[in-house]
Amino acid sequence: MTTTTRRKSSTFYVILIAGAAALGGFLFGFDTAIINGAVGAIAKAFNANSVLTGLAVSLALLGSAVGAFYAGKIADRYGRVKAMVAASVLFTISAIGSGIALGIWDFIFWRLLGGIAVGAASVIAPAYIAECSPSHLRGRLGSLQQLAIVVGIFIALLCDYFIAVSAGSAESPFLFGIAAWRWMFWTEIPPALLYGMSALMIPESPRYLVAQGREPEAANVLTKILGGDVLTKIEEIRQTVLREREPRFSDLLSRNGGLLRIVWIGIGLSVLQQFVGINVIFYYSSVLWQAVGFSEQSSLTITVITGAVNIITTLIAIAFVDKFGRKPLLILGSIGMTLTLGTMAYIFGNAPLDAAGNPNLTGSAGTIALIAANLYVFCFGFSWGPVVWVLLGEMFNNKIRAAALSVAAAMQWVANFLVSTTFPPILKNFGLGSAYGLYTIAAATSFFFILFFIKETKGIELEDM
């Protein structure tokens, strides 16, 4: 076999196993977005007030924070593959339970289980992909996680749309006379089972295997990934991961008792990724566009278009993240988000109000807001969406990676929860202009954060971090 042929087969193998791990990202996007089409029907079915309905949506995000926090510890103790299988079981149980729920509280319980699985998948996939990828491909393969997330969101929105349209509404009977909203949750069962089966077919992370003293197995995996002689690589990994005890969260503390600077930087990346308000677009987009005068049908169509824009821009990020590097893409994204969010804040803040107190976008204002919103998604999609996950998978050294990723991802879910739960009251009490004003400030802050705190990781081996 020639060197070129061997390299091609190694690359194909790495793409296959990274793709299987990224299925966790698909379920992450699918699970968080599938509830969009069902919220109103659930409120009616269980006669739930706005507070309980809000909890049904947002408590899953806190479950995700819990799942993210503990996933690293579980992945370090039992392996990345077993952690993926456990997440797939939770996704499946949550999907079945959410569809058969008898009341709002057991529905919240099933969604919480799904949230734990989402949080676990959000940590395990980037860590596994980073640990199995050659340095020259790591950025592109790490971006598969974000691509899988946005495809998951898009497919979930399409499932909601087609089921609701076929049944007449989310509350109406669908197949076998069962309410359409229940079928929305059951559509998650096939990908959840596929994730578990795929996880059982991929090899364990070579870095985990070396840490467990299973070096012959690690050598076998690395030969398939890198080709050629891998003994030097195993020695490098051994130097950075072999230790007498399991990793602990105390490893993240500096000598003076505070968190290590690199962990704070990871938390900053995670929190800013959410504080720019991206999930307001995905969780509340139909509500948002209806609030400024679009019909329900048009709002759903705009939501699907936005989902498609997100997929296209993530593909752009995958193409360029290993060529341009992480830092330039993040800086460009921050500038673009600041300008587009600022435009939306200005338009919504200065629009005349209708009788219900919602901004009424007259003339060209509606078109400009629509273009600005999709340009904002474009700027997020090629930068902060995928690149943050790439950085979180590679910026920490081997000793602290799983634990540090857990903390950073958990904070990301807490930030997501804060943004998602504060948007409706901000919208109600202060208006859309104020909400987007806050997200503009976060986007401007993100620019300076990247400029001063982020170092380029393109092409650097994980052992040298």
C-alpha cells in the first residue's frame, strides 16, 4: 500500500469514527429544538400555566448542565465509548417517556433525563473527536460537532412542521389517533438508537487507552488513524496522561485555590457563545417574527430558512478553520455579530408599537430586520458556533481535558438557561430593542475577549497544549 493510499484510508477511517461520535451532537440539536412545535399543545394538554410551560422548556437545559458536569468524570473512569452508549440510552428513554407523559410533572422529568443526555453528548463528542483526530484535520473534524447540532435543529424543526401540517395542528390526532405533539418526541427514537449502535462500533480513544495502561490497543487504534510507526506518539501520550490517580476537579485549581486561568478562559468562551443570544433565534424565532407582524405560516418558513443558513455557514467554518485558524474566524464573527445585532436593536427599539405593544415593522424595516437576523446567524455560524467547540476540545492539556471541558460545557448550559428564561420577561417588560441591545453588548465584549485571551491552536499537537 502506497503512503498516499494509506493516508487516504486513515483519513476516511477518522472521518467515519468522528461522524459516529458527532451523532451525539445531532441528538443534542434535535432534542433541544423538537419541543418548539409542541410547546402550545403541551400547555393545553396538561392545562399548564406559563410558569410550568416555561419550566418544561428550560429545565431540560439545567439537566444538560448536570450531564455536562459529570460526563467528563464518567468518560475518564469508564471510557468515552461507554459514556456515549449511556447517553444514547437516556436519549431513547427520554423520547419514549416525553411522548407518553400523562401530566406536566412527569413530562418535565422525561425532558430532564433527555437534558442530562444532551449535556453528556456536548462534552464527550468534542473530547473524543479531538483525541482521535490528526492535528492537521482536528479543526475540521471538531467542527462536525457543530454541523451535527445545526442539522439536528433543522431536522427537528422539519419534523415538527410536517407532523403539525399533516395532523392540522400539534394538538390534533395523528397516526393511530395519538396527538401529533407526542409523535414529535417519538421521532427522536431512531437517531437515539443509531447513536448507541454507532458508539458500539467505534474504537475507544487512544489517549484513554494509554491512561488505562492498554497500550497495545492504543497502538492498534493509532495505526488506523495515523498510519506508520506510532510508538513515538504513544510515548508522547504516556508522558502527558499517565498518572497514579484518576483526574479530579481539584486538578483545575491553581496553587492559590482559584480555577486555572485556562479554565476561566474556557468558561468565558462558553458563556459568551450563549450571551450573544443565538438560542433566542432558535427557541423563540416563530414567536419573535409573529411579534413584529409576520403570520404564523411565514414565521415557520423564516425559521426553517434560518436553520438552513446555519447549516451552510457551519460548512464554511469546516472548510476554513484549519486554513485560517481559530482566532481570525472568531474575531470576524464577533465584528459581524456586533454590527447585525446592533442593527436589530436599533430597528426594534425605534419601531412604532401596535395596540398590543409589539413593534410594528413598516416599510423597509421588516426586510432590513430579516436580512440582519439571517446575517447574524451567518456570522455566528462560521465562527462562534463551531469554533468554540473546536477550541474546548483542544485548548486544555491531556491531564485536565475531560474535567475542564465538563466545567466549561456545564457553564454553557447555565448561560443558555439564563438567556432562554430571561428573554420572555425582557421582551414583555422592556421590548425587543432592549433584548437585542444586551446581546449586542455581549457580542462587542466577545471581540475584546478573543483579542486579549485566546491563543491560536491551529496545527498544535494535543500533547503540546
